[in-house]
Amino acid sequence: MVDAQDYRIEQDSIGEMKIPADAYYGVNTARAVENFDIARRKIGVYPDFIVALAQVKQAACRANVEIGQLDPEIGKYIDAACQEIIDGKLHDQFVVGVIQGGAGTSSNMNANEVIANRALELAGHKKGEYQYISPNDHVNMAQSTNDAYPSSVKIGIVHSMQNLVAEYHLLQDAFLKKSIEFSHILKVGRTQMQDAVPMTLGQEFHGWATTISEDIDRLIEVQKLVLELNLGGTAIGTGINAHPDYAAAVVPHLRKITGRDDICGASDLIEATSDTGVFMSVSSVMKRAAMKLSKICNDLRLLSSGPQAGFNEINLPARQAGSSIMPGKVNPVIPEAVSQVAYVVAGNDVTVSMAVEAGQLQLNAFEPVMLHTLMQNSTWLRRALRTLRVNCVNGITANSEHTESQVRANIGLVTALNPVIGYSAASKIAKRAQRTGESVADIAVEEGLLTREQVEQLLQAEQLAGKIPTLGDRKLLSDEEVAELERQIDSLDMVDLDRIEVA
């Protein structure tokens, strides 16, 4: 038998419900938990989003106090409750499922109730005594789910992407350091999986660092598009139930709270409430980055293949036994795992696209699944980048003798002789080398086309591989700087982002 002290009674328009006495959420949240027992993953697993919700509510509170609509005494306690959530507290009270109907109303009410009940405690009242501080009348003042929720979604995604970009910087740094380490190791370049011309292993790693750099730029650029908000539009963008001064007042507060000066209010709040196309832009950039990351992982697997019957140009760190039947086999498990994350991101792009298209008239009801997929993308990509860097790239070694011997024996060297002896003569050398196994250099000298000194000059490493890329204005991170950046990222990962609770 449940003791009466173990629960409180709350009522909504549908009826009464028993709420655990120690819960900060209320009746609206409890109904949502019952209704949406689907993913069994709570919105609280995305702390960046929960922080964003609290930041939007805090900005609304301060704006309403400023324009004289909210009692400053009530505002003081709401503000303090929001700050606690921003600081990482009470995230376990955000219990509605990530998949939910209602265009995010359940998430918005979850936030309203948690903030209201904590504010009540701070004011010396009991949870559920909403006659003093109301989830709807006070915490949700001048707001609708339809402007507060999407604004929180956008800010939460940007928070998460900042951590993602930080991990990309760390991976770029790891590739740059390897490019310096391998800068003078000759190897055979390949096109269409066939031998091409020589290059250095350092050039290959530098190319991957540049690829990562381009994705960093795109991930930063798209954040500015995301931060155009429809706050103040309330239900459909007309601003009904909000004071005329509210929309202009809330944005400066939100900028200060989040530290993002690029937050702005939309010029057309009706359009901004119904149009969710920016989420496709975010998804597209993430997919682009994921596909390019997977391509790099494909290259790493190829270059480390073998070791005896494959390319065997590099060695990936041995992370685990590779077979239950073949002793000594080690597989490239880290790049394989990262590629699988990329495939999920690609699939999620389809989900976001369909959800964006499904909007109707003045609202899109499907932002919860957009939030879920984009936050999962950002979280999984960030973790994949970390494991690729720490468990793979940092420990890569080169088989320099093997790669350089392949270069010397490769008929692709004849390309370097083209400018002096011409394409026709070079072709004849290539055919003979392929038929007899003789070296390109020996054939060129024997045929009297070049002297030994000329051949050696033309086949120098600098001539073969061309200019070795410089770092430009990119500065390598010290070990201390890497560790500090990792600590900063970890400090914002306040809970296990993928905890799945099954009843």
C-alpha cells in the first residue's frame, strides 16, 4: 500500500493524477510519460537541450520582469531555478520521451513544471502549490510551446555542435602531427585503386587534416543560420498573449545568458514558426562531415590491410583480438565503428528531411524527432571522433622501408621522366619494366635516354612528391592544450548521453 506521503495529487483539464512526492515534474509531464513509452530514452539524456530550455525560460522571465509583466519576487525564484538547471542540476527530472506527439508540448511543460516546483521550494512553499508560482501563468508567461520549444531546440543543437567542433579540432591536430612525423616517407599514390605517382605519407595525412578543417568551417557557418529564433511569436507567430514589448526584450537577455551575440529574432515570426528548413541545413552539414570522415576511415583500413597480403603501409594500434578462430588476427575495429556512426548520420538525414516536409500550415509538429536525430548525430559523431583520435590515429606507425621499396620498384616513376624524354619514350620504358621487372631508372640509362646522374636527379624524393604542404596559420596543440580541451568538452557532458532505461 502506498503511503499518502509518498505522492501528491495534481489536476489538469483531464483529471487528477498521483505524482511522486519528491518529483519536480507535474501532471502534464506524468501524462506524457504514460503516452509516449516508445523510445524509452528521456529528453534528460541530452543535457545541452535541457540547458537551452532553462536558458530560454530564464530569458523569458527576465524580459517579463523588465517590461513589468511578472512580479519581480516571483521572477527571482524562477530565475534561480533556471540557473540551477543551467548549472547541471535537476536534469534527471526531465523524463518525457524523446519521441513525443504535440510538437514538443510535453518537453515544454516538463520544463515549466520542474522550474515552477523548484522555484516554489526556493520561495518556501511545497511542490504543487501552483497558486503561488504557476508553471503556465508565470514560468510560461508570454510563451507558447511553438516558440519556446523550437528556440530551445536550436540553442541546444548549437551548444552540442560547439563540443563537436572542439573534437574536430583535436582530430585535425592529430592528423597534422602525423603529417609532420611522416613528411619524408615516400609511398605510391593511387587513383582508381591502381598505382599512380609517388607522394609522401605525410602529404596523405595532411590531406585528411585539410578535409577535417573544411568540415570545421561548415559546422561553424551553419550555427549562425540556426540562431534566428521565433521567440515572441507564441502560438503561430502573431504574438498573441505576449506583451508588445516582449519580443524585443527577450532576445538581448538570451544573448547575455548564452554568450551568443549572433542570436537574433526572426523578421517574420509567422514564417519562422512554420519553417523548419534550417534543420535540414544542419543535418546536411553533419552528413557531409560524417561521409568524409568515413572515407578517411576507409583509407586507413586499406593502407593498413594485410599485413602480409595487403597494402601494409601503416600499422593501426592493435585494440583487440580480431577472430575467435584465427589466432593473431587483428582487425581495424576503430575505423569500422566510426564508419557505422557515419551510416547512422546519413540515415538520420532522411528522417530530418521527411520531418521538415511534414509541416502543415502554421506549425511543424515533428520537431521532437528532429531534435532527437540531430542531438544523437552530434553526440555520436563527437564520441566517434574521440575514439578515432585516441584509439587509432595517435598510435599509427609507418612501414617506411616497405613503402619506399614499392616506390623504387614502381613503373609509375616513369611519369617523372616525361618532361625530359617525352611521353612516347616513357611509355616504352613503362611497358618494358612491366614485362621484365627491370627498374625504370636502369632501362632509361641502358636505352641511352638519360645518364645515371640525370635519372637520380629526376627521381629524388623532392621531385617525385612535389611540395610538402605547410601548416600555414595552423598552430599545433601541445599535450597540455589537448588535455585541457578534452577536460572542457567532458565537463559539458554532464550525464551519460545515451542511457536507455527499459521498464
